[in-house]
Amino acid sequence: MTLPEASRCFQISIEELQFYEKNGLLKGRKTKGGGKDYLEADLQYIGKFHFLQTAGMDADSLKQFVRLLERGADTWEEQIRILRKFRFGLLEAIHGKQQELDQVDYLIHEIKEQGNPKGYLYAKRQ
């Protein structure tokens, strides 16, 4: 399968597939015509790459995770460790955003308490 075929099949941009290839996550075989051909085994983890990258996993962690996937089932504990570490980072980001949201909600509450019916964050100029 070529990159354009894989792009259509998995609905992932060619640029993203090229990123995976450039970072050693996707390996193909050179064809006689100078292009590359990707076997089903080469492409079986693309959905996982895409999800983890979209969620914000850095390239080094993604590479480490993929190497473990390639090594097989005996690495499941290490795979889970990497995913839990990533999950913890996502939770930290969510908590940070929640604090920011709470601050905005507090400002909205303050304005309402002051009786500003339009909810302006600034006083009208006279």
C-alpha cells in the first residue's frame, strides 16, 4: 500500500503519515520504482499513532510506545506505564483549564453581583 492509499484508507493526511515515517514510526519497503510500499503489518498501529499524537503525546514517548507494541505482548506493563504517564499529563492540563474556567466564572458572578445587567468587564465611558 502506498502513502496516498494509506491516507485514504485510514483518513489521515499524507503529511501526518510522512511525519510517522520521518520519526521511525512507520516503515516501508523500497519498490523498484523508487517509491515505498507499506505492508498491512506496517500500518496496523496507525490509528493508535494518530490518536496519541492528536491527544498531545510527544514524539519520543510515541516512539517508545511503538517500539513496545512491536516487541509484543510481554511489554504490556511498560505500555500501560507510558499511557498512564501520558494520562496524568492530560489530567494536569484539564485541571489547569478548569482553574482558568473557574476564574472566568467568578468574574461573571462578580459582575452580576455589582448589578451590571449587560455583563461588561469595563465601565461605560461618560
